[in-house]
Amino acid sequence: MVAPASRMAPEVAERVPAVARSLYPDRTLEIVFHPQCLAAHGHFAGDDETRAQAFLDIANDESYDAVWFARGGYGSCRVVEAVMCKLTEPSRRKAYIGYSDAGVLLAALYRSGFETVAHGPVAQDILRDGGDAAVGRALAWMVDRSPEALEPTVSRLKLTAAFNMTVLSQLLGTPLQPDLDGHVLMLEEVGEAMYRIDRSLFHITSNAEIRRVAGVMLGRCSGIIPNEPDFGMNEEEIARYWCQRSGIPWLGRADIGHDTNNKIVPFGTSHERC
């Protein structure tokens, strides 16, 4: 467990292992929280160097099978280049899972050919209502690649990827932008006004590389900030509008979001489809 962005709440380190023990009573799951998860440096879980080194400590260590993001927040973009240039061969044999700000690192890993990368619950989701189920879903994917943990449409699709809308929009045009040609792209959002959702979708669907996706699916957009005056369209109407203008196929709704019902979306081809 590492926190490349914001600091993890201390109680997560007690509650997540307790859930793991209850779900896997006959198996030994070692869940290790890097001390950096509880560091504090202004907004961040430690300064940039500390956060980058913590990620490398776990990713490059042969003894760990997965890198699980403790939480999102903000800050991954400040460490991603330092991380990517120092990853070693053991890092390629691991699973990586998170969402929100973690999408920055997931994008960079996927762009660099890492095969087991997924948009899914973070450890701090344990503190939300229904958090035990979210943590259980992440563990089921990391431990067993359980198909029950996946977003329901994933098994029927050839290639998939998922992002927070704002995070993906900020990635476009940078050296971190992944190749999503032929992918079904799933997008979710939280805490934004409709005009900001509209602006993000304008930027995303205007990108020449994104226009090569197989289609867009919209996850949940929660905590929407009221527009004054009212924007006059909801999030689905906005997504349909920009898909139509850009020529990107609209493929409906996806079961992902900034909530504990957030299902797992592997980047590329999931193991269940191989």
C-alpha cells in the first residue's frame, strides 16, 4: 500500500487487514502499509521525493504481488516521472489498482506496457458506507482475478480502460497519455459542476487519439455542484452530445464511480477474457 498523492487516514491500516482476515480465513494475505502512507507534508502524504521513493520501494520489491493505492486526492502528477524512470523488472510482474488521482500513474504504467493495471477501489474506501464491500472487491481482483469484481460489461468487451474525467483530461497531450485505440473508455466524475463536466468532455472528445476509441461509457457523476443558472443538461445528455459531435460511439452507462459501488475495470484485456 502506497499513497502517491494525499495522506491515508490511520484507521485504514487497522480496518482493511481485518476485512481481509474475515474474507480469507484459510489463507495468509500479507497487507503491508508503507510508512509513507501516514506521512504529512502540506497537502501531500510526504514530500515529492518521499512519495516517489515509497512507490519504488514496493513496486521494485520482488516479494510483493500487488501495489494498491491507499487513496487518491492530488499529487501523483508530481511524482510520476521520477517513478517511471526508476522502475525495475520486478515492477512489471505486479498488479496495480486504484482510481481518482491514481489514474495518472495507471495511465503511465499502461502506456509503458504494464499488463495488470486496473481502475478500482482504494483502501481508504473502507471509511465510506459500504466500504467493506469495496475493499473486498479490490482484494478479490488482486488475489484471485475474480470476474465477479469486474464492471459487468468488461467480460463482453475486447479492450477497456477507465478514468476520472478530470484526471484524463489533464493527461491528454502530455507524455503520459496512453494509447487507447480500440478501447471502450469508461469515465466517471465527482464534485464538479455540469459546465466543468461539459468542458472536460469537450477536451477529451476533441483529442485526435481519443477519437480512435471504440466508444465511451459514462459512469456515475456524484456530488455535482449546482450551476447558476441551471446548465439545462444532465451528465448523460452532455456525454451523448460530445460523442455525437466527435463521432465517438456512445455505448451507455458503466458501473463505476467515486463511491463504494465502484466496479473494477482492467486496462487492456482482462485475464478473464484471455
